[in-house]
Amino acid sequence: MVRKTTVLGLAAVMAAVAAQANADEPSATITGVEDRALREAIQRALSQSDGPPASRSEARRRARDAADDAVAVLRAEGYYAYVVDPDVTETDPPRGTVKVTPGQLFVIADPRIDWSGAPPDEGVRERAFSVLGLTEGAAGRAAEILGAEGRAVAQVQKLGYADAMADPRQVIVDHADHTVRPTFVIAAGDLVKVDGVELSTKGRTRIEWLKRLAPWKEGDVYDPEDIAELERRLRDTGVYDTVSVALAPKEKALPSGLRPIQVTLADRASRTLELGAGYSTSEGPGVDAKWIRYNRLRRADTTTITTRVAKLEKSLEGSVALPHWGRPQQTLKLTSRVFADTTDAYDETGATFSADLTRRLQTTRYRTYGLSVDLSQTKELTTANGLPVGQRLNLATFTALGAYAWDYSDSILDPRRGWRVEARAEPTAITGETSLVYIRTQAQGSAYIPFGKEADTVLAGRLKLGAMLGGTMPEVPASRRFYSGGGGSVRGYSYQAIGPRLSDNTPQGGLSLFEGSIELRHRFTQQWGGVVFIDAGAVGVEPTPNTRDFSVGAGFGVRYDLGFGPIRADIAFPLEKREGDSAFQIYLSIGQSF
């Protein structure tokens, strides 16, 4: 019975393979082409048939169609002295064949540009010819000739002749010397100079602000890159559904001869409400609500009010982001926040006022400078005669910020390739019931290595380092120290659980930090995925972490893709368990862990 089943299974497999072979049968067989690349190009161009031809007339028709396909490929590759002979075999069933003799390869000779109408100035003519990229003696391929024409027209347009266009080209195929002699005919039109911005739609954006955003001055020569740059600047603000920037047509030219730039903007909804939630066994549940108002000041600004209610934190924050503040690609963000934090290490209530200026240096490179003032009351434990003693501190903290960030990853919530790096330094001065000056430094990097054609498997790694220069323990307030442990750092441990502790097991925090993570992510279906991970961390009371406080956690989790990012559910176990540590921790949130 087993043997019979095996035979039947093999027969089914062979039948399926045969059916597939019939379905993929080319319309004809190509012979006579010795150049492998050319032969493969012709074969790729042939149409496919569902099965063998039903008659000799059908086979002959397929052969003729295949011959036409072969001729198209030969001409595209620069073979013009070809001989293509379609035929039919004497087999049963009959099959179409095409015998191809490519002949000698034709090469480029004497490429030229002729100008229809008034030619542009000599410099423009020279630049247009220089971008043709056609080398005499190179293969006379049709695609390269078409590409050369497109590059020449684009170059003329970039140099101010916005209406430049290609007239019918002349290509002489000379069978006497086996050359292809292309002559491109370009109508340059007039040199175009631009006026200011003309807003074609009514909306919430002030035209005065929009005019200041333009990267040209009235009377400048037209440059399509300037038009594209203004469109990018408007899209980057995130307050518009659609943005269109284009040169006005010739009939819209002003009496001065200048042509305005027409901008069309479609505002996104003026208000949105965003809700979020997360949970972990150590940090408990937490919910967030954001109310966002777009373009309230009519200069592509964003106003955000955020409230967070969680076991460890309760806060209310308001912020205003002003893109292109002072200069393009520069955003000023003003923030005020009131908060009440309740953690194992300290309790703190207070208010923060900050101003950050972020400059985008390149598409994925940012520099930030900032200033902030915190007014807070902190309740914390310190040690007196070897015993924990509570103290209350009323403090004013002044902090400057310098940060640099690179983000070459492909997604914010679910990166699969690329890397990120951020480094920041915060000179800090504290006054009130204690006085102290120090610099807090921190750097973090992550990398993502995909495997497989669809990047279904990703190896992700993270490294974070921190150190305080000039601060000492316990003079640095507890709320300003480094801590580790929890869903955003070392999973398997409670929030703040890693590092030195007081005699009553209260987390002490430290002056230095080390964290590292390795995570293997795999997507099983379009929506479902899984991960395994190892996290490690250490917090030290000196500027360098002590290896005695090094803690490791490991675990696994599942992911469900919502389209914009995954829901994350992880379970992790502490491998260096200490007094008070739970046997495991569970984390639920949106987005990958890093």
C-alpha cells in the first residue's frame, strides 16, 4: 500500500511538471546566435504559449511572431545587418524555429545636436552636448540613443530654457561602414526668468510666509531644482495632504516677461486625535492621548497637546513646532510640561519649559540645540550612617542640549534595513537646596541586517552608552541619574531594577550606563511574526559601569502588523536574578523594541 501511494505521488508530480512545461513553452526556438547575452535577450522577448501548436499554419504564425520579436531586439542592441529566417520543423507536432544571423555590430559615429529655432548661448550648447554620453565606437543601442536625447533636453531645461523640447531626431544607419549617426533636434525656446510665488488655492497658509520659503529671488533664471526644493520644503512640514509646485505656462507670463511659480496646496484636516496604550507587568498599564492642530498660525505649524496617565508617570504637555523658522530646514519647537513621576527610585513633581532648534543638514541627518528649565520637587532616599534616609529637594535645573542624529533606516516603527545613530550632550546646572554643575552625555546606535529576498528575517542590534562628567554620587539628584531595566532597555527586569541598590533594595541609579540588545525577527505571514532576543545592561556609580552590576535578560515575542507598524508582545526572563526580581516580565506596546 505504501509503495502504491508513492508511485501515485510521483506520477502526480511528473504530471504537474509536464503541465508547467507546456504552459511555459516559447513561441519558437532560436538558433544561430553565438553571443550568449544576445541570445538570452531574444529569448526573454519571445511570447509564451499555452501548449504546442495545433497545426503547421499555427506553428508558422508563431515563428513569424518570434522573428518579429527577434528583429526588435537586434535593432535595439545595434545589429542592423541581420538575417532572420522563420521556419517550421517536420516533427509531430510541428514547432516554429527562427534562425538568426546577427551580422556585424553597428557603432556610434558623429553624434550631433541641431537647434530648431534660435539656439541658446554657447555655454548651454556645450553643456547639452557634454551630457549626451555617446562614445564613438560604442554599440549603437537604441536605448542609449533615446537616453542621450532625454539627458540633453533636461540639461537645457535646467539651464533656464524651461520650454525646451525635442523635435523628431534623425538617425542614419550606414551599412557601408556599419555606423549609427544620430542627430538630435532640440527646440530650446526662450530663456525663462521667474517671478515670485503665486498661491493657486485658498487655504490656511499665509502667502507672505510661503514667499519667504522660495529658494530663488525675483528675476533669477529658472532652475527646475529650485521648484523641486520648494515642493520638498512644503511636504516636509507634514500639514498638507497634497503639494504641487510648477512654472506657470508661457501665456501666464507677466508684462515684465517674468513667469510666476504656481503653488497648489491641499490642507490636511485641521485637527486630529491620536490614542495609544501599553502594558508591562512591572510598569503597569499606560494610556496616551494627543490632540493635534495643524497650521493654526497659518505658517505650516503644528500644535500638540499630550496627556499621559500611567503607573509611573502622569503628565500634561503642550508644544508648538514652527518649521523653516528663521531659515529653511530648521524647526523651532517650544514645549511646556507639568508632570508627576512615581518610581521605585524617587517621586518627582514639577514643570518643564524648553526650546529646541533642529536643523536638517541632509535628508537623514539632523543637528539640535536646545535650552530647558525645570522647576521640581523630588522625594528620594539617601544613605546616612549606612541606613536609607528620605529627603525632599526643591530644585531649579537649567540644561543646554547639543545633539546629532543620523537615521538611515527604512521605517520608524518597523525597520528592516539600515542604521541609526544619535549622540547628545547636556551641560546641566542645578540650584536650590543643592548646587551642582555637570555634563550628561549619551550615545545610542542600532543596525538592521535583512536576510532573504523579501527581508522576512532581520537581525537587529542596539548599543547605548551614557556617562556623567563632573557629577558625583549621591550629589546628583536621583531623578537625573542613569537607570536601566524595563521594556525600553533590558527586558526581563523591572523598571530601574538594574544597577546599585540601597540597603532596603531601592534602586540607586548611577553616573554611567551600558545597554546592548540583539534581536532576531522573522515574519511568518504578511501580518504575523516572531522574535527572540537577548538584552544586557549595567549601571555604575563611577563614570564607567562596573561589570559586577552587569545584568542579562532573554526572551521571545510575537508581532502583528497593523499596516503602519506592529503590535509587540514580549515575555522576558532575568538571567541574573536578584532579590525582588520577578521570574518574568510581559510587555505590550506598538512598534519594535528598537
